[in-house]
Amino acid sequence: MQGTILVATAGQGVLRSNDDGKTWERIPLDQALEFDSVVRALAVHPDRPEVIFAGADAGLGRSDDGGTRWSRVDSPFNDQQVWSIAIDPNDADSMLIGTGAPSRAVMYRTGDGGVTWDRLSPELPEKCAGVSKPRILTTVYDHVDGKSAWFGVEEGGLWVTRDRGDTWDRTDGPDGVTPSDIHCVVVLDGPPKTIVCLVVNAIFVSQDDGRTWTRTGTKSTWGIYYTRLVARIPGSNSLLLGIGDATPGTVTRVFRSDDLARTWTESTFDTPANSTVWAFGTHPADADLVFAGTKYGHLFRSTDGGRTFSKEWREFPEITDVAWTPAVAAAAPAAHH
């Protein structure tokens, strides 16, 4: 595989491999992201695969060489914990950034690649039941209509904008998505366009732009409840779903759907995972190559679109996100003392 595998961790920054997983490197010294930082999210620039963004405890990190050297994107959320990053696939200068615990949960927007930022309107509570301080776990642009976007809060509900972030409406509640513990949202082209929203114990699917939702309970369907993440296989209507028995959990199950989340086929692992799957890493350059990271540091690779996974040799500290990019990370700068 030509490219770079990136693993974000809660305490060891972003680790990278530019030789197909044979060797791994930490962030070098003298970078805006510390090598032992807490990083919660990764995003690869849709048009420039060498540009990587990291949601870190220092704010928003940026690498222009595949994940080796890091600068900080100056912003009003400097030194706040970034939990989610969405880059508009139709306009890569437009980004939505969600912060959260231990920082205040706030949504920010840039339309000029991070030069200027707006703090957006939803005022989220400082504390909430279930997780103490809320965190914006998931943010996604609707790439189909080009003007809507969604974000979800653990715990604090599901929010949607129809005007690229100018105004937001909270859409969860007893007649739709419930409880307010939102873990992940994705948008599929369809037809029909399909929005998939995960809460802690269920999958909700809407095919009318979020007006009505169909619920599938995960415990009753698969005997395992902690519904963590869903990811789109790039360029397709296929989905990968990750469920565990708890957080951090001791077992996990992954499923793939090729029919807009109607039916699911379970994936297989060559080694039992040690905890709940926490992140999927994909890239349009090779839709069959999928990386999956578990909460407690197992990294798995699939070369068949997530149908089968094999464990990588390296284990990690707590994994928060995984990405891969066809860009090859630069060699680390020489150490100087």
C-alpha cells in the first residue's frame, strides 16, 4: 500500500506509518501538537491528501506533509479539546469543528480554510446527565444537497442546519431520534438519500431528510448494545457499523450493509478484538482498504471493504480515530539537541 496510516490516541498524539504498518513513528519534537497530546479526531483534506487535520487538546492541528510535522490553525478554540472535524467535500475551505469535554461544547465554522472562524448559534449546556460535560462527537456535511449539515452531541441531541450553519434546529425527541446520546451520523446518496444516526443503543434511519426515522434496537437485534460508529465506504451506498458490549467494552462486532442500512452482514476478525471498535479509517483512493481501531488499542486492517479484518502487529494506547491517506508522510526532521 502506498500511503500513510494515521492513528489518533488519547495520550500519544498521532502515530503514523508510511511503510504499510511495518514501523510506526510518533510526532517529532518541537511541533504545535505534542507527541503525548490527546487527539480525538482526524480528517484528510478531500483534494490534497497530504493535508491532515487533527482535533487535539491544543485546538486544531494541521499537517501539510502526511502527518509528520504539525502546526496549529489559529482559532478562537485554541487550547480547547476538538472532538469532531467535518470538511465539506464540495468546498474544502468550509469546515465545521465541534469542541467538548473538558472544554465547553461549541460548534465553529470557517469558510476560508481556517483563516477566520464563526462561533455558531446552538448554546449547549455546560453539563448534562450521563457524561458530565457534553462533547460534539459527530459532524457531517450533507454532500448531496450541498447546504445541510448535521452534528450530534454526547449527550445533547441531534442538530441540523439547512443554510450551511447560519441557523440550527434540534431534531431529536420522543417522536424521532431518542435518547439524546448521539454517537455518529452519516449521509448516503441513495436513491433515496439516506441519513443514518446512531444513538447509544440503536440505529435510526431517515429517507425523508430527517422528518421521520425508523429505529432498530441493537441489543434486541444483535444481542450487543453499545452502538458506537457507522462509516460510509467511500463513493458507495455501503456502510460499516461498529457495536460493542460497553465502553470500553471487551468484545465488538462489525457489520456491513449494501442496501441503505436495511440488512446487515457480520464481518469476521482473525483475532478477537480486546474492546469496542472506536474508529474506521477509509479513503476514496482505495474503497476496499479499511482500518478499524478499538478503544483499547487494537488496529485491524481489511482489504475487502470491511468484510474481513486482520490484526496489525502494533498495539496502541487508547485509540480515538484512524485515518489513511494515499500521501506518503515525510521523514521526521533530524533531532537536534
